[in-house]
Amino acid sequence: MNRIVVGAHYGLKDWLAQRITAVVMAAYTLIVLAAVMGGATSSQEAWRAFMSHGLIRFFTFLFIVSLCYHAWVGVRDIWMDYIKPTGIRLFLHALTLLALIGYAGWAIQIIWRL
Amino acid sequence: MTNSVQMRTYRFSIYRYDPDQDTKPYMQDISVECDPMDKKLLDAMVKLKAKDDSLSFRRSCREGVCGSDAMNINGKNGLACLADLAAFPEGQPIVLRPLPGLPVIRDLIVDMTQFFKQYHSIKPYLVNNDPLPERERLQSIEDREELNGLYECILCACCSTACPSFWWNPDKFVGPAGLLAAYRFLADTRDQATSERLDNLEDPYRLFRCHTIMNCVDVCPKGLNPTKAIGKIKEMMVRRAV
């Protein structure tokens, strides 16, 4: 099969999601930065109290999901740019996706353990 | 007479490759004397050609309209007929290479098949199924203004061959020149195939290989902005989807 096939009709959703998740991550970075400046990391107890606060937990969760989605689109773009054989690309796509799902689950478990 | 004219010698390092004779490409060092009447790089190249007629390059209008003499000049794509000779630093050779990423036919001449294939894939013509008017399809002044900065493209391929996304996927990514042309027809109020055009581009390769690197904007000899046009296409897709 040497024919070039294009026209998968997706990409807009991922492109848009990458922008939205970037905004979420930037906002979360500012929140954490403000908290650190405000002394939330002065002691281990203060740090723990900050991270286990309901609202912060919600934002941390959003941040991790955003990070993973953002990384999925970005890393997939790298494979699409540089990896030509479809089999290897599919393997790398799957590996990236599974690794990111694993990381997300692990991170969420850590937040809720606090 | 010759004594009063300020002559300047230009040194060149030129990519040479003749597939019939050379096993691999090489850089040829050559110099040429130019007088003040030689204003542009192309003028010097025409003199070079007279000195060594085996040197091959495309040229036609010599005034930045036909887009034939696009090449890589000192590492940056541009038109030889628009590059000021006086602006080249003295003491350094002018390095000329073919446009990067496309197959070389000979010396500075590249095979543009892939480039035009992508251009044709966006249907670069007006689609309008209404009966033909007696004279022409008129636009309002405001509607016509939408096409400024889009219709001026001369298809010289400077932008697409400066685009890393086009280097890696020239067979699947439309490239900045093709996408600028695509938006030219998307922005045209007389065109009726907007949705089909957007369908045709909504693809992770055809449109979304653009990572906003903006090399295209940097090199365009006509001062156009393909990145902005690509952004507008994405904006239209968002407007259609949400």
C-alpha cells in the first residue's frame, strides 16, 4: 500500500483542548506561586494543609488532567511529525496514552492520600 | 570610463549538482565583478552564468512577481531578484543553495511537484454554483478587503520549504503557501464551498501539523502572513463547531 491517505477529520478538538488546558495550567501555577509566597510551604504541616484543602484539591486534580491531555496532544504531535512507520507510531501513541493514564491515576491517588 | 566606475567583486559559494555527471553535490567557489548598475543578487547571478554557463537556476520576470528565482540565500529563503547586492556583507562569500526539503533536479533548480500537489489539493479556485452573471461577481469594498494579504501570493515556495512541518510531512501537510491560498478562498464572500473546504482541511496532518513556528512569515518575500491565515482557518473551524 503506497497510497497516501489523509482526511481523518479530527484535530480541531485536540488543538482547542491544548489551548484550554494551557490556560488551566497557567492559572494553577499562579495559584500555587501565590500560596508559596504567602507562606503555604513554611512547614510540612502548612504545605499538607494547603494541598488537602477542598478547593485546592479540585484545582490540583484539574491541573493533572489538563497536564496529561496537553502532554498527550503534544507528544502525539512529535510522533506524527517524526515517526513514519504506522506500526511504530501506533505503538508509541498507545504507550504515551497508557503512561499518561497511569501517571494521572497515580497523581490523583497521591492528592487524596493527603 | 572603466576607471571612474566603482567595481565590486562578489565571492560566491554555490551548491552544484548535476545528476548526469556528479556522484554527489558540492559547493563551488566562484567570484564575479559587478558594476553599480548591478543592483540585485540576480544581476550578479546572470553575470555568473555568463562566466560559467553550466550553472543552472530558474529566473523569469526579475522583479519579484513570477516567483521563479526562489532559493536559499545565506541560509534564508528568498528571491534572488529582490535581494539587494549592496546589503551583502563584504569579505564573506554569498552562499546559495536550492530551496531546502524538495528534491534537487540540478544546481539551484528543485522539483516543485509536491508543493503544487498540495496547492491543488485545496481547490484554488472560486466555487460558485449560481448562474453566471452577465459581467462579473461583484463584491463590496469591505468584502474585497478581506482578500488583501492573501491574493498577493506568487507561489515561490519560500515559505513552505522553510517550514519544518512541511519538511517532515510534505506529502500530508498542506504547508503555509497552500493554507494561505485555502484561506484566500474561505475568506471570499463569492465562494460557496466554505464547509467543504473546512472539511477538507480538518485533519491532524493537512492543517494541524502547523505548530506556529512562523518561519513562513519570516521568509515571505511578499511580506504575507501564512501563520495568521492558518489561525483564521482554525478560528472558522471553532466558529463552525461551537
